Amino acid sequence: GEDVEQSLFLSVREGDSSVINCTYTDSSSTYLYWYKQEPGAGLQLLTYIFSNMDMKQDQRLTVLLNKKDKHLSLRIADTQTGDSAIYFCAEKGVYGNKLVFGAGTILRVKS
Amino acid sequence: GAVVSQHPSRVICKSGTSVKIECRSLDFQATTMFWYRQFPKQSLMLMATSNEGSKATYEQGVEKDKFLINHASLTLSTLTVTSAHPEDSSFYICSADTASGNTEAFFGQGTRLTVV
């Protein structure tokens, strides 16, 4: 079945860039997503990328997709303390609207 | 973006009782809603997919008689945890899609269930 993997933890200093990585196995993925979850809250969609794109930029966020290696990354420029949260990548396959999530990466930003 | 409202945000119940969680799409019609469960420091596990007017499709290992899902209208799906036990304590999150093929899934704010 589909599988999505992420690194578990990332610590950066305020003002630095953060890069969160994700790998997936489903070669038929159509869309790939990044969600942010703050403590005790639901998921906030940050950005998504269509599988035929290799890069998408949205303000401080840059998503890179290497479809050949099935590797997705999220870069947060000028990371702020408010960016501290858990970040989930997720993929959606061709069939149905089901999302498969990675385990989440805890981002800790030190001031 | 579209808004999905989940209620209640927190609930504490006694073992053996049933708890109902509501998921509403506030400004769009949701043909499909998804129910997820999240254990502490873990990812979201899809429990079931519900389509308006039909029976829910449960993922392997999820007891359909334990977790009753009803999607009676295009704006409301409910999850009822029946005969709750402490091991059912968890964070439950719903998401809603609009039409088939929509790129975005909109999530509710989640419900923290504690069974004592």
C-alpha cells in the first residue's frame, strides 16, 4: 500500500531557513500536500503541489518535488517562533480522495 | 478557504457510554467526509470515508459497529463512539471534500475524547 515517511524532528534558530523532507511510495500520486498542526488543533493546509510540477513558491514557503525519487520537501524561509508546530506531508492517489499522511515532523524554532 | 466545523472540541465521558461528534461544512456542500484518529505524537490514521446518503467505507481494522458514521446531508457527518472504553481516548479529526477531484481537503479543528 501507499507509504509516506518523514523525519521526526527538526530544530532551527529564528531567522534561519527550515527544510522538512518527505518521501512517498505511490507513483500514481496526483497531489502532494503540506499541513501544519499546532498543539491541540486541527490541520491547516499550508500548500500543495500537483505531481507534474517540480517547484511551487508561496511567500516564505517553497515546495520542491522530485517525482523520480518520490521526494518532497518544504522550505520555510526566515523561520519564526510561530512556525513551531508539527508538519505533515500527505499524498493523494489517482483513485478516490483519500489522503495518506506521513508521521509528522516536529519543528522547534529557538529564539 | 472553506470552513469545516467540528463539535465538540473536547469531551469527557464515562466508560460504557456513547459519544457523538459532529462535522459540518459551513460554506460548501461536502459530498465526501473523512474521519481520522490521531494518537499522541503520531500521524493521522484514516478510519472511514463517508459519502452523503450511503454507507461509510471503513478502513481495515476499524470496527464499524463501534464507530458509527452517519452522513445524512451534504453538510453534516457524525461519528458516534459506542460503548466507549479508555482505549478509545484519542484526538478525532474530520475532513471534507467538495466535488470529486477537488484538490483540497478541509479539516475540522478536531475533538479530544477522554474516556474515564
